[in-house]
Amino acid sequence: PSHKKTLRTLFLPIVLPSSVTSDMSPLQNKLLTYRRCNEQQKMLNQLLIDRALEVCRVSMEEEYHRDPVPPIPELPSTVRKPLTILSFQTNYLFMKKCVQSNPVVPIQQQWLMSMLTLVPQSLMEGKDRELLTEKLLGEIIRDYEMSMKRCMVRNVLIKPDVKGLEDEEEAPLPLLPLGMDFSRPWHNSFIQAKNQILSNLHILHPTMKTLLDFGCAAFSNFHIVDFSSFRLKGPVDSESLKTDVSLSCSKAEEKILNTWYQRVISLFTQEKALKDVKLDQVDSFYNCVSMLMSNQLKELLRRTVEAFVKLFDPEDRNCLPLFKMELTLDENKMEFYPSFQDLEEAILFIVNRIGQTLQNIQTIGSWLMGGTTTLDAELPNHVIVWATSTLKKSVRDNLEGPKEYFENYVERYGWLVDGTAQARIERFEAEEHSFDEYT
């Protein structure tokens, strides 16, 4: 009827009068809107309670008029308590049913479409796609309506603490703890720190992207030393190998300075290189440039060392370098030249020599200002430790054969050169022997 209040007449759109909103800030408008929403929620809850009680009252009156019963005489207290508990159970379950019978706000169509976009496209293809989609949406709608009804029950009714209702899950909604401070004193400092980070995050500057492109173009397929030809050279002398590696490192450093470094310098001599960089941020900007260049050089050195260590992979001996070793006789002593220790030091020398490359390149700020500061291109310590331990183990494993051969050779023929044979001859000559013994 027109004289009754409905939800549409009670809850008008949340719009403040223009005379009020004109003198208030957006934050105040938002606060007033929030308060009005809370008031409307309270009014809605009260309407649901009144509706449930009205339904209960009407149902009880109809039941009474349909089958009136005479007054029940007062029961003993031993019987009255179980009846009271049963009454609580019946009333709660009946009111719960009434509340659940109220209509709920349907789920919005755009929510369903947003959920469907999360399904992988491969699962959306096929002849049964539409049927599966309908089943999925139907399940979502059922879960949504069930959740809304449970929320209405928990918001309107309070489950009595009596036996028989233990399986009912509709406990009241949790209340906010009293006396706790929900203010956000950290928020202002967080926003300030965030703005400061954004203003100093020079890595997002367009010049940095160009610098990254230079590094990728120059170093992506480049090594300080070309190890691909080591095996093709055949057996090499360890000293010659050290000389060749030193020469390769020097040539690679010269090439990098004449190509990549010159392009970087020409980039920062242009006016647009420092576009939108404030005067008080120039130093931090060049520090970021130095860090980026250092990381690129360190990555180049690391990849070169890893490529060298990979030559000694025990599972792939096709790239294992071949070294020249000679069995020598010197001062009545048999030994390999170079010795096992010298060979190991020659192999580790290559790692150290690679790490010494590109250590004297000036920073861009120092080059522009005439300073002497150099880039930090030193190999990380963990890379050196890993390479050293891996190479030592590989050299030790690969020299097991030559070592065994050497020990066997010394055992069989060492007495001829270590003085044992000479002493036996001299002792024999000093003694008296027969002609047959001399023979």
C-alpha cells in the first residue's frame, strides 16, 4: 500500500544538499556519506528484525485461530526447563527460516564477467564450453546467495546458547575490539618515503635505458677470453697459455674502452642525458650510472669465468684443454715439468687474470669533472671462491692418471737415477769376486 514504508522510500540516494556540500571539503563529504550509509544499514537491520517478528506473530495467530487449544496448566519445574530450551530452539530456527526467506540483492553481471576473464582461454574453447560456463556461473551465484543469506542471519539474529543448536554456524558477526588504536601514524611517513623513492629512482630515467641497451649490445655475446679454440690448439705449454690469456685480456679491455665506453661518454655529453634531473640530484644520478656500469662489467667478468670453468666439466670432456707435460731427469731425480702444482697455479692464474681486467675504468662523473674515481668492477668473492675450488678439484681428478703413471715409472726405474745403481756398482767393484761373478 502507498501508506506503508518501503526500502525505496526509506533509503533515498546518498546525495547531500548543494548548500551543505559547497562549504565542505571532499574528505568531509566522504565522511558524511559513510555515516549515512551506517545509519541506513542500522535501519535496514531493524526493518529485517521487525519483518521477522511480524511474520512470527502472524504465523502464530493463524495457527491459534486454526486450532485453538485450552490453556495449559503450569508444569513442574523439572519439566518446564526442557520445554523452555525446546522453545528457544524452535523460535530460533523459525526466525532463521523467516530471515533466510527474504530476498537478497542479486550479484552484478559485471562481477560474473570479471570472474570469467580469470579462466584461461584454453579452458574456454571446445564444444562443451558454454555448458561448463553456465555450470560455473550457476555455482558462483548459488555461493553468493548463500553467503548473503548467512550474513543476514548473522547480522539480525543472535543464536541462543542452548543445547541442540551446536551445529548452527550462524554466529554473530565479530565486533571490533574496544580500546584499540586504529589510527595510521605510519601513513604520512610512508607516503613521504614513497614520494622520495620515486623522485630518486634514477633507474627509470630514459638515459638509463639507453645505457642498458649499450651494455646488452656490447656484452651479451662477448667474453674477455675466447675459450672455444683452446681444445683446437692441441697440447699447449702452461707458460704459453698464461701469456696468451694476458694478451687476450689486454686486447679485450682496449676494445671495450674504444667501443662501449666511448658510446657511454658520448651519451652523457649530450644535454638531454640529464633531462628532468634536478641540480641537487646530479650526484645521486651519476652514482646510479656508476652502479649500472659496474654491474654490467661484473656480469661480463662473471660470465667469462664461468665459461672457463665449464671447460673442465667432468661430464663433458670434449672441451677439456690439453697441456704439455714432460717427464724429466734432473740431478738424479725424475719429475714432471711443469709440476702438478705449477700446472694448477697456471690454471688458477687465468681466473685471477680475468678478475684483474677492466679495473681502471673511470666513472662518468669523474671523467666529466677530471677526477680519478674508477668503477667498482671487482669480481664478487663468492664467484672467485667457487671457481677456485671447482678448478682445483677438476685438476686433481684429471691428474690422477699422470700421477699414477709417474709413480709406477719411478718405482720401476728410479733406482737407476737416484744413486742406488751407482752405489751397488761401486760396492761390487770394491769387493773381491771371481771371474765368473765379474762376467
